[in-house]
Amino acid sequence: MERILQQDSTALETLYDRYGRPVYSLVLRISQHPASAEEIVQDVFLQLWRSADRFQISRGPLEPWLFTMARNRALDFLRLKREKQRRREDSDSDILPAAVVRPDPEGDIDRSRRAEKIRALLSSLPETQRRAIELAFFEGLSHSEIAAATGEALGTVKSWIRGGLLRLRESLGEASS
Amino acid sequence: MNCEQLAALYEEYALGVLEGEERAELEAHLARACPTCTPGVAQARWVVAQLALAAPDAQPPASLRGKIMDAVKPSADADAARTVVAIEKPKPSAQRAMFPAWAWIAAAALALVTGYTIRQMNTQNDQLALLRKEMKLASAQNQALQNQLDTDRMVASIMLSPDSMPLKLMPTDKNMPMVHAYWHPHMGVAITADQMPAWPSARTLQLWFVPKTGKPVSIAIFHPDAAGQIALVAPVNMPRNEIAALAVTDEPAGGSPQPTTTPAWVAQVN
């Protein structure tokens, strides 16, 4: 980050090589729209370049900061798209091609281990609980929106999400301690 | 609601699903920089961000990297373009034209005026450069103060977090003060010390994680400040149960890939 603060573009290349793929995967999962995902990822890295002074290493690791920024941008896109659909009942013709989704043999080992852990944890949850967490994280829905989408009581949805997140916290806590 | 009750809501807040009174209660704690909830929510943001890794792996288009790098290089390209334009300006003809005497006098007068103007402009440019230099220095000092303030806040958050584990790095030289470390699984390792002697500028202190197996891993290099204090936060890049000890060695300025001296401070972790 120090090198990015000094506007060293090779440092940005290094960061992109390390985080470009997981950030793109996240944004594509949320947006379901490759062209938009590309624009959002570009925007996220340019934002990092322009606002490096707002992020300092003392504030914690870069990865969650990047993931959070990418998720927020992708959810903004999703909300805008939903709003347009509500107004014009438009549908996107540019659907996700299956060819772009493939395994990551060169991925960062630590990240791969965490990814496996997260996927295993989500898989171990009951289908309804997993679905509720995915709707919240990948589609940005609130408790009440999830209750409406799943037809479950608001209290049940809250309980599912809270329970799932606490398990996630415990699982990641074990991994890092 | 007290901090203990709010702790169960940190992840929901970080996920963005918390609504109504619960959200308002937690935000009130954050607004007054609550020493329990602030690091708690920071940790929850890390936990929730990990859900990103559940997204199906996808390869970004190869062209994306180039687009990003092109977008951050326009200023460099513009400088290069200006240089090219300057180089490619047509040069005046080397062949001397025939002029009458009055034209030579006028040209000499013009040259004198031009010379004077250029000298004035150079003086003004020098003054402007000096002002810019002073502004840059003031800006750097301001940034350094802000960075130190942020670091001090982070150190305080880690020290006050119930999830942090305190460690004492004992000096091998009894005349040296003790160095304290606070291990937080997500926010990092905070290192603090007082009454440190002035450290030579040609040397630096280097913090290492000593794993149970394998070579020590460099975590940070640092100097005591003018008041003999150390306050820094280093990232945690290794699970705690894989680390045998924390150690600080004295190394040449810039640090070393592996320790070159006996550790001056050591704390056993596991």
C-alpha cells in the first residue's frame, strides 16, 4: 500500500494479480452480468488507486476492505438493475456464460483453505438457513425482504441468519487462533 | 442494550441486515467509539467479508488487467506525449538570412528584454518551487501525524479487545525495557514499549514470527520514536497455533531476510 500511495503502478499490478480473481468472482456472483462485473472490478481497483491514503495497513488487512468495497459496488448495481426492471420489466440478455466459471489451481493457498472452509460451513447448514445467508450477502436483502422472498416468518429468518453467522465467526476464529 | 448484548449482532450489522432499534443502538455505541463494539464490528466485517470466498471461482477477462493499468497511467503517458511534441518541434533553419543594421539593433534590444524577463521568471519559479516544497513538507508532516494517530487508535482497540492475548517480550539485556505485544486474531499484533534507548539510524529493530517448524518470518521493522516509545500494529499472517515465539532482533537499516543477530527480545507463544 505504501507503494500505491507513491503512485507506483507496478504495485497496483501486483495487487490486481493477487486479488483480481476473487474480487471478480464475488462481483460476478452478485451481478450475474460479466460486462458489468468487469466495469465494477475496474472501478474498485481504480478507487483503491485513488484513495490509497484513506486505507492504511494499520487499519487491518487489505483483503476484507477490497471484498467489502466490491460487494457494496456490486449490490449498488444489483439494486439499480432491480429498480429498472420494476419500472420497465426489462430482462438482461447478457447472461452468465458457464465457461467463465472454473477452478482456481493457482489461487492463494491460504485463501483457498479459507474458501474451502466457508463453502464447507455453508454446505453444512440446512438449505433454508444457507439460502437466507446467501440472499443477505450476495443479493443484499434485509431480514424483512428475505422473509418475503422465502415466505418464512421474520423471527425465523433472523434466527437462521444469526445462527449461521455465529457459526461462521466460531469457525473462522478457530482457523485463525 | 449493553455491549455484551450487542456482541451477538456485530455480524448481522456488518452483513447489512440489521434494522430498526437494534441497528440504532449499535450505531450509537460506534458513534462514541465504544472500545468493545468498535473492534468487535471491525472483526465482524472481516468475518462477513470471508463469505466472498463462497462465490464460484471465475477468471476475469484477460483484457481487464490492461484496462485498469491503462487507466492509471494517463498522466505518465501525457508527460511522455509532451516530451515527444517538444522533441519534434521544427528547428529553425541553420541558414542565416540577410538583415539590415537596424534589424540587428532591434534584435539585440529584444534579446536584452527577453533575457531580463527570463531571469525574472526564473526567480519567480524558484520562489514558487520553494513554496511548493514547503507545502509538500507540511502535508507530509500532517499525514505522518494522522498515520500515528490512526496507529495509536488501532493499538488501543487491540489492547482493549477481549479477544486479544497479551504477551511479554523479555529483553535478553537486563538494561533494556520490556516490550509488550497484544495478539488479536484478525486485527493484528500491537507492539508497545516505553523508555527505549535511541536506536542508530544505520540499524533497525525487526519483529519476527518464529514458527514451530520452518524459518522465522519477518513481520515489521521499526524504530523507537524521539521519546523512546514504540507503538505499531503488524498484520497477522499465520495462525497462532503454528507460532512458537515472537522475537525482535537488531538488524541493518532496511531489515534482513532472516535474523542476523541473537534476538534482543523474545516471547514464547505456544
